[in-house]
Amino acid sequence: MGKPFDLTPRDVAPVHTRLRRIQPPFPHPEAVALIRRLYAAEPVSMQGQPPVVWDRAEGFQVHDPWGNTWLDWSSGVLVANAGHSHPAIKAAIHAQADRDLLHNYCFPSQERLELVELLRSIAPEGLDKVFLLTTGSETTECALKLSRAHGMQVGGRRKSVVVSFGNAFHGRTLGAQLIGGIPALKEWILHLDPGIVQVPFPDGYRVTDTSFDSFLYGLSALGVGPEDVAGVIVETYQGVGPDFLPVEYAQRLRNWCAEQQVVLTFDEVQAGFGRCGRRWGFELYGVVPDLICCGKGISSSLPLGAVIGREVVMDLFPAGSMTSTHTGNPVCCAAAVANIKALEGGLIDNARRMGEVLAPRIRAIGEAHPERIGVAKSVGLVGGLQCVHPGTTDPDPDTAHAVIERCLEQGLLFFGAVGVGGACVKICPPLCITREGIEEGCDVLAATVAEVTA
């Protein structure tokens, strides 16, 4: 579990800018009382986030009930791509609720039709089928199911191995954690599926061999041949960094999968819908997968996920055998349609432009502290600082935690540290953020890293 945040009200320095406002004491005593009541009613696993009681959130700011305002660099864990409480999304949710259709299971609806046709229209050519779900974990589990079913169809029971990558995160349900690449998250499973294997992710930092040959060597070391592999699933970027594939590696992986009749899935749950300054993050590689897993930013608000893929893979199961209770919930669909239109209407371009402002500032922080920041990078509006112990690549979670806690006291909001050893300060503001929001946040972050690492 991540290190807990200090709940002791303290006399922090007041902050009052156009985008940030912090009034001591912080955390507010009433906030502490509320949080402790939550702690008493919920499992310990729900703890670990900064002690901010969200009262309302608009655009790229979060407000609590006691007059504090944060510049939000969390997007509510990469959900609010269009910004918090986007007017068009709010209007769509209200209008759908007023239509008196809040749920309809798998019965047809206009709302579901509009969304799946919209998703199909923005997907790469050849990815013509859309399956709506509720969460990102559901979508990666669905990809696992479809990949294995397709492999067995074309190659028999032997062709059933699904390959993922070390340090991967694909969700918290059983199948999603089986394909994940973080051993500590799988200790509870006990009996792992021998048909799900991981190879090293070529991040260029902890794994220095970034050639595609390392993928082939990894399979060979596991005793897995191409004839065994049904599917490969990879995050467009690993959230622990963020760490991206080398372009040549991604392109050779795409070609290898096509040659071996292997289903290639890109997990775009974090990367999709403009987060990387592109509609789809995998556009950075110049490739098209067979399946896309979507979630988080698909609605910028309500729970929704989707798998988009090739018909030959998506249509493997007969009618009624691959559904979900809340698939295509009409309110969620209405929110997603409004969200996608807003993103396509200029927010993706803004993410690209603001990403060009963010990237050199994040690199500069890393260059100023090379002994303490092992990796500092961003693409579009996702970035990270990987904190390490001096002279090593060993993760330093205490420094990451201290940076996040100190930024919190100054009105810059991150979620709790993530990544290898819980040592990454993840940077992911809403796509509606302005240049002022980027520069002010970078000023706070740079000063805080300097203070914490001094």
C-alpha cells in the first residue's frame, strides 16, 4: 500500500493565485473528521490518496468545501480528459435523465447506437465492431478472452498463450491482474495461469535492450514459440513511467503478430481519447492493433469502457454469450458522445500544443536533479518523475510521496505515487488546461522537487 498522507491539521503558508487557493490550517479539521469516518467504513485499500475532500470540480480545478482550490494535475486518475464538469457533458447527462431512460440492459437503444457508431467512425479502418462495458478491467479481460478464443480457433488448443509485459498494469480484477506484470499484485491469486506470460518491457531505463529481438528472446527463455501464442497485450504506454515502446519495436511487433496470426491488443485505457496529444496513443507508433481497450477518458465522467476490434475477432462468441449488465448504459453513452465530440472539437489539439509546453519543463526538472530523478518525461499531457535513490535506479517512494504532499499544501493536486516501487509522481492534467495552468504547475513542481531533494 502507498504511504499514508499526514492528517494532522497544520499551519501551512497561505496560497492565493488565480488558479490556486490554500487557507491554513490544512488539512481542514472538518476534512480530517470526514476522512476518518470514511476510514472507519471502508477497507484500508481505499486509503492512500491525498486528504482532499472534493466538493466540486470544474475545468482543471478542484475545490473543497472550506475555500481551498487546487490546480488539478490528476484528471481524477486520467478520467476527466475534457475537463471536470464539461458543460456539454453535464447537459447530455441531464437531458438523458429527463428522458426517463436510465437503464436498459442489452435491449437496443438510440443512445447505444449513437455511441458505437461514433466510436467506429473514429477508430482506424478495419476495426468495425464495438463492445461496450463498464470499466477498463472489463475491457482487458475481454481482450484476454477474445485473444485466446481466436488463437484456439486458428491453431487449436496449443495456440492459447497470451503475452504481456513486465510492470504492466491492466486492472484489478482476476484476469486483468493475471495479465499484469507486477508480481506483488498477484500474490493473492496463488495459482497463476501458465498460459499467461510476461516478457520485459523495453523502457530503455531499467530494461536497456530495446530491440525487438528482446521480445523474441523473452519468449524463447519461457519456452514459448510463435505457434503457442494467441495474443499479445501491451499498454500504449506503461503507466508506471510513463514508458513508451520504441517505434521500431512497436512496428516489428505489429508485423510479427500479423505473420503469426496473433491478436495484438493495445490497452488505451489511459492513453486514448487525446491524452497523448493524438486521438489514439498508438498513432505515435504508426501501427493499428486488432483490439483497442478503452476506458477512463471515454466519457470524462461516468463509468464506461469499450473494446473496439476487427470483426473476425469480435464475432467469435454466439448471441447472448458475451454481454454485460450495464453495457451501453444510456446515461453513460450520452456522456461519452458529448465528451468525444468535445475532444474532437479542439481539446485533442490543445493537448498536443500544451504538451509541447509541458515536455521541456519536465525534462528540465529531471536534468536539474539527475541523482534523484531517474526518468523525467512527458508526451502530450501525460508525464512523470521517477524518483530514485542517489546513484541507482532503485525506486525512492519516500521522495515521491514528499513531493506530492508538499505540492498539495501549495495547491497543486496529484494522486498518490504510482509505478515501480510507488516512486513515480504522475502528471496528467485535463486536456482543457491552459498555458498558464501548465506553467504555474511546473513552477510549483520544480520548486518543490528542489526543496524535497535538497
